[in-house]
Amino acid sequence: MWALCLLAATLAAAQPAERITDISVHGNLLTPDAEVMRLAEVSVGMPFSDGLTDTVAGRLRATKRFQKVEVLKRFASISDPSQVMLVILVDEGPVEIKPAEDGREARAVRKGGGRLMFLPILDYEEGYSLSYGVRLAVPDAIGKARLSFPLTWGGQKRAAAEIEQSLSGRVLTRVQAGGGISERENPYFEVDDTRTGGWVRVERAFGRYLRAGGSSGIERVSFGEGTDRMTRAGGDIVLDTRLDPFLARDAVYARASIDRLWFENALPEPDRNPAAPPSQYDAANRTELDVRGYVGLPLQMVVVVRGLREDSSRPLPQYLMPILGGTANLRGFPADTAVGDTLVGTSVELRVPLSSPLSIGKVGVNGFFDAATVYAKGERLADQEFRRGVGAGVWFSAAVIRLNLSVAHGVGASTRVHLAAAFAF
């Protein structure tokens, strides 16, 4: 982890000092752009520093004039990365047009009352099929917090209530909580996994690249014919220097997490992991490490190297076992290839954009090599045989959608077609 932090610092130090060359104000507002910039205390020509976007957003929220504030960093020049555009998105709430009367001209005025917003949900995960639905949201439902209700059907059936609050304090920058019910079929065991419960999460951002979080929750799990109650508490830390998660260049992403899990021991014996006696189900520590490096090459090409490890201090119940296969960790094999308590994987991928960097939608090709294995607790990594997959594909990336269609051959197995899709409305 320290080596990754040092790499990120070296990359940042090698770049020239960033400066704001343009400020763009957008959103649903009546306040003039000049007044928004005055309230934000920003101007063209001033230096751009880490944390400035959070500082500007905090200044605008402190005025109590806007229902929603978001400040983004964008590059104003392709050839000169030191030129930064600051994009300020603000929402003053609903407005209405007052018709001309009593000699006064028609004008726009703010309208009180809450709003119910709708956002489509479309998600595809290999092994779980397509999920679709809608998220109903009420901004500023409780103070400045957003209340939302995701409702989905298909691969994952889910109904929940969630609340989220962004903060500008020194201790926390975001608080989230929620509860609901979800159901989907486990692709390996081919039984329904139904969960009912609630959770809470807190986050703290440290500048642009580093953030830490903690979460806890409790779930009642129905898995096949058995039931269990799981309580968890844990934390995670993320280092992310990417500007574009898919087409990042000369960047690193690393996430490390640990969760303490407590089980009720209510699962009947046939539904337990056969390798574990009942006494081992009292509690377990589950860890995950996901590290990715992005190296830019000429002609927009990018090499992506990834390492992944999911582990547990004790054997896990079947509904928590990591699953090997598919686009998640091993292309060339189905998404229900094998399960275990520990999963280790690595991949090397070359991404080659074919479209212009200025295009709204980008198209390209990629080639990759995956290797991964999964095994039960008590076994050694040195004794495992890694399955390997090699292949190539085409991809499309736009503002709200990413698609990747690839053909991969599992060494010693078969050739498969994989579809990966991500939608961000």
C-alpha cells in the first residue's frame, strides 16, 4: 500500500502546477453565474489544488441558497493537463413562470414544496442476468439529505429505502443508511438467496485520491431451505488516482477492506460448508484486496494490470463463498465455475481506443489474459492449480453506458462469449 501511495505522489509531482482557465456554471437556477462564482470564491487564473472542489461545494452549500451542489474538475486542454475547467452544478429547486399582471413583466420565481424524482435502473451482471427498475428520490427530504427508494426486477428483485447526506465537516464527508429486501439466484448452487435487513455507512475523503469508510449491518438470510442471521461491521480504504475508471492513464486504484462477520448458526447441517464443523460458524474475518495499475502507451493505448484476493479467517457459509468465473475474475470460464473460501486472481489487459479522444462515445478493442483459482480454508495457495483464460473483445464507452463484448478461451476448457455492461444514469 505504501508503494502505491509513493507511486501516486511521484506521478502528481511530475505534472506542472494546475490552474483554472475556465469556469462553467450549470443547473436549475435563477442566480446569475457571476454571483455563483462570487459565492464560491473562485475566478479564472487562480491555482487549482487538491480538495478545491470540496471546498467550493462547501462554500455554496453554506449559503443555504441551493438544494443541490456538485463541483467537478475537467481538463480544458488535451495537450496541456495543467489547464483545468471548473464545472459548478447547482440546483435552486423548482421554479414556475408568473404571467404578466398589474403592469409587471412575466418572470420566473422559485416554487416551494418537495419533488419526486425518477431515475431508471439498468444493471447486468454475468451469472445473475439483467436487473431493471426505477429509483424514486426525494431531494432534501430530511434537511439536506436525499431519500430514495430503489425498486428492481429481473436478475435481482429488490425493494429498499435509502438515505444519503453529504457533509462538509472535518470528520465525515458522507453518511448513508438503508434497509430493504432483495432476492436473486446463486449461480453456482442454483438456489434463491433472499436477504432482509438494514445497514449504515460513513465515509471520509482525504483530498482527491484517498478515502476511508466504515459500515455495519444486519441481515436475515434465506438460502435454499435454510435461514441464518448475519451481523457485520468493518472498514475499507480506497486509493484512486483515475480520472476515467475505464480509460485511465498512468494511474492506480487500490481497495482494501476487512469485515467482522457474526452468524446465528441457524443453517441446517446439509446447507453448511461440508469442510467446516458447526463450531466454526460463530464468527469470521473476511478480507478483500483489489489492486489495479494503468500505464499509458503511445496511440492512446493503455495496459491494465490487476491483482485480486478475497479471503476469510474461517470457512464461510455457502451464501458468502466467492464464485470463480466470468467477467468478474476469469474470462473463458462460466460465472459458476467453482466456489471456495479464498479466491486469488490476476489479469493483464491491453485497451486500444479507435475513436478520437474528443468523441462523446469512444470505441476500441482489447486483448487480455486472466488467471485465477478458488479453494477451501485450510488448503495452501502453493498447492492450487490456476485456471487460465485468454481472449479479445470490442468495447464502447459513453457518458452513461459501458459495453464490453469479448471472446475468451479457457485453457483446457471451452471458448465462451462474455458480455459486460455498466449503466450509470
